[in-house]
Amino acid sequence: MSDLPYGPPVRVSPLIRFGRWSFLTAGILYGAFHQNRLSKKEAKFREVEAKEKVIRDEKIAKEKAMAAAAELKNLEDMVSGKN
Amino acid sequence: MASLVAKVPVLINTAIAQGRPKFNIFMKYARVELAPPKLSEIPQIKAGIGKLLSSAKSGAWKDQTVKQATLNALVGAEVLFWFYVGECIGKRHIVGYNV
């Protein structure tokens, strides 16, 4: 160990090393578990939203068509009313 | 531009050559200081946990100097932060959960 420039390595207390490693593994498990749980939740939510989007798009298209027809009718009335 | 691109592998090689001895020194220290606890150290860990619990129960943790308390708090925080490092590894994303 004579080639170590900063003296002999510190003997870190086993309790601290145990704490670090156990917290690290606990964190990995916690992160993986919640990643799994949250992505499942989000996938379900996206499925529902995709179903609702079809209905909403239909409704918006219908409203748009109705508004366009009403506008056209208004315009015709205005043109025919003035002349 | 082409000459710059040609220099990149040379740069990487010199970086590796310069960094290797330092990395070897780092590994020599890390093997001892960052090693996971061995099975033979379990009694010491148990004794340490027992000491923590007894000092928490008896209130002995209040009898330290400010310097000791600061150091202990910093070490405790560092140990606790390993949990968040592990969480980031487990969720495979740095900020938030990438769902």
C-alpha cells in the first residue's frame, strides 16, 4: 500500500457502509416499483382518453359543420336582404 | 473541421492514458472505503444500530458538541441521499417519473 499518495484508506464504519448500500438498494427497488405502478396507471389513463377523444372529435366536427351552415345562411340572408 | 474531427480519437486516447493511473488509485481506495459490508461485519453493524437506538432512547444524542452534531447530521444526510440515487437508478430517469 506504499503507492497510495493520500495515506492509507480510511476505515469507514461498517454501519455507515451498511446504511449506504441498504438505502441504495431500497431506493432502486422503490424507484422500479413506482415506475412500474405509475406507468401502468398512465397507460390506463391514456386508454380512456383515446376513447374519449373519438367522441369529442365527433362532437366538435358536428358543431363546426353546424356553425358553418348557420354562417352561410346568415350571409345569404344578409346579401339577399340588402339587394 | 476535418482536422478537428481527426484529433478527437487522439484526445480521447491521451485522456485515457492520463486518467488511468489516477483511476487505479481511486479504485484502490474505493475497494476499501466503498466496499459493501461483509458478512463478518454483521455483529459490528448490529452493535452500531444498538448504540444508535440506545442513545436515541436515553437522550445521549443531545450530549454532543455542535461540531460533532454537525458532522453526524452531514453523514446521516449523505447516507440518506443514497436512497434518492437508488430511486433515480430504479426509475431510470433523473427528474420525475418518465411514464
